[in-house]
Amino acid sequence: MRSPALTAALADIDTVFNGFASPAETGCGRCHLPEETAHLRSPYTRVPPDVLNMYLFEVPDHFDDHAAAMRRLLPQGARAMVDGMLDGFGWGFHGLSRAEWRSWPAEQAGVVEELVTAWWADVVRSPDPPYPVEDVFETCAAILRDVGPLLDRWERGPVADAHLVTALRSWLAELLEDQSPFTWIPHAEDELLAVLRSWTAADAPARLRALGESDLADRAGLLALSYDDRWAHPYWRTASVTN
């Protein structure tokens, strides 16, 4: 079940973006059918799921007004994302990650941020989220262009800590190499990764050890060190003997 915060965020999206459209949209004549583009010009109508999915992950230069198209799609698109109905999720840039939504009027920008953070908080509490937790984190981080609000909401607890294990098993090898484990973060990735490494080194080891993930905890702790010190650490000699 959705939390009250997520339910409220979806209701706010419905209210704030109700009736939006992109009246002059012509679309990409080579990629979009005229009847598909017509949905972007027409408020108050349902967009077919396959068309919604296509437009939410379409590159901005295929629109006359990408921001207007995203506003048009937001009420239906937000619910599809939360319900796990987007086929492209985790396989491409979500349209909001490429829209300058923080420059939109304050009410609009506020409800977008409210939605993303409330959804992430629900995902880390869910034993069976609609998409892999690392994909949700990456997409939310790409939309927000920030990881701090997500890490602040990665609460402690059996379910959230189990998601942490899953995510770090996917991310740690690249993080230890000062490389990115992400594909779909187009802005300020180095700054975001620095925050993620710092948080992981400080918060993750104790949580991982409590779950019996001692080796994962040891490797997470190495992120507190500089790159050279990380790889000179005695852990690697011990690990090579153990393995």
C-alpha cells in the first residue's frame, strides 16, 4: 500500500498538472505517428500506455517543447511509474531527468520533488518494489540531480537494509574504482558519486554487519580512504588469502 505521503504527492501532481498540454506540438514525423503526437496537444484525455512509455523516454529534440510534453504526461506518467507500468524504466533517460523542471513555477517544481522523494521512501520500505531498487535510486537521482534527499530517506530497518545489500553488491566494484555504476545520470555525476561514496563509508558498514555481510561491510568502509590508500589497504591481502 502507498504511504500517505506518496498518496498526497500523486494527488498534488494530478491537481497541479491537470489540463496541461503542448498545443503547438508537431513531434518527430519520422518516429511518431500523427495520432500519437495529437495526444500531447490534447488535455484531459488518456494516453495509450505504449505511447506514454515512448514519450517519457524520448530524447528532448524529438519535441517542439519537451517541457510542455513532460507537463502534459506527468499525472498519468507519475502513476505509471509508481505502479511499475513503465517498460523503459531502468533502460533509458526518464524525461524528467532531461527537463529543467526546477526552473518551472515553484508550485510545479515543488510537487515534482515531493513525488520523487515520497516514492523513493516507499520503495525502500517495500519488500517487493516495482523495479530493482538500484534502478529506482538511479532514476530518482537523475531526476533530482541530487542523491542527498534519497540517502536521507534510506531509513534503517530489515527491508531497507536488505535493499542496501542488493544495491551495494551492484555498485561497490565501480565505487571502489572511483568509477560510476550508473548509466542514466546526465548531470553532476561526479558530485553525486562523491556524496554516495561518503555516505556509504559512514552509514553502510554497521548496517551490513548486522545482516552478516561482513565482507561487503569491509569493502564499503574502504570508501572512506583515498583511492591509493584504498588499494594499499591490508584488506586486499587478507581477501586474496581467504579467497
